[in-house]
Amino acid sequence: MLHVHNLHAYYGKSHVLHGVNFDVRPGEIVALLGRNGSGRSTTAKAIMGMVHCEGSIEWKGRSIRGRKTYEIAHMGLGYVPEAREVFPKLTVHQNLLLGQKGAGKNSRWSFDDMYAMFPRLKEREHTEAGVMSGGEQQMLTLCRTLMGDPDLIIIDEPTEGLAPKIVELVGEYLQKLKARGISVLLIEQKLTIAMQISDRALVMGHGSIVFDGTPDQLRADAATRKEWLEV
């Protein structure tokens, strides 16, 4: 589905990604792990056309490198940034409406689906997003992206700063996506949640993939965890 090969990315003259290679298959949750500064967020931004990059990025057999971000989104890739970029002066319902797939196009998701998944959003339906808590904004950003009906969703640090109960909700949410046939590339620092719900784990270090295997294989690889993940 998504095939990334020999990906290099740059911020100005700074060379951040050094030949990244990985795949995300249909209906799969892949965790992209690593310390801060390892290149995880840059990888997501490169896929979505937000940073200058070189190499190959293929989506369903078509090259998307060099395309505009909105074009990539229209092709079926969703992106949830770490910054929780809600429209602060718009209500919850209006934020979701902006994410909705174009009129006349069938979608796997509805407003009712979003409110059933996160009842708190239903309670806040007519509240401006800017006055909501961080956890509520995270739920809203996730749901707004889903309203565009992506086949793969890239989620950057969805549990950052959230209470443990909300972290559990996010994990359940991601498994529901998989059950509906949506692939997930999960950028996460919390190993527990990532290892629980992922089919495969990728570990990044110094702008490259240094491990690609199952969560069980990563649990058994103490050397990789010590060198690239543990503080």
C-alpha cells in the first residue's frame, strides 16, 4: 500500500533522513518508534509533501513524492500532526464538517460514528475547539482526519500529554480503524501502547530505520531497545 524507499529529507542544508526504507500494508498498524530527533516526524511530513525530500514514496503503486499535501490527502492518506491543529474559533461540529469527504462521495465514517467513538465530543458538539482540553482537542483532530475517509492514517504522538484513561481510548480507537480496514502509521514514544496494538514495529535512529520486526521480536531484542529507545 505505502512503499518508502531510500528516502532522504532536508531542512535547508540539514540532512535529516538518510535512506529510509519501509512499507505499510493494507489493514496494518505499524509503530514508528525512536527517541526525539530520530527523524520520525520528518518521515511523516516527507510522506505528506511537507518537507523537501529525495527518493521514492509510492502510494498504491503511484509516486506521490513532489505532490502537494492536499493532493496526497485526496488520494487517501490522512495525517494527524502532533500539534493538535484544530480551528479554535469553530465548534466541534464545524471542525468535523471541514474534514468531511466531498459531497456525493461515500464515506465509511459519519458524525454519529465520531460521537459514538468519543461521547465527550458529542457533549461538546457546539463548543469552540479553542477552549477544549488537550485530550478533547486530540480526539477532535483524530476524528476530523477520519471524516476525510483515508485508507491510511499517519498519527504523530497521539497520546502525548494525555491522561492514562484517554491513552487507553486512543488505543481502542486505533484498533477500531484497523477493524474497518484502515492502515495506521503510528508515531509514538510510549512503548506500552505501541507494542500492544501494533502488527509491526519500526525503530528509527539518526534518520534511518534500524529495526523492522514484530513487537515480540523487539521485546526480545534488548540490544536494540537499549541503544535506540531506552533513556
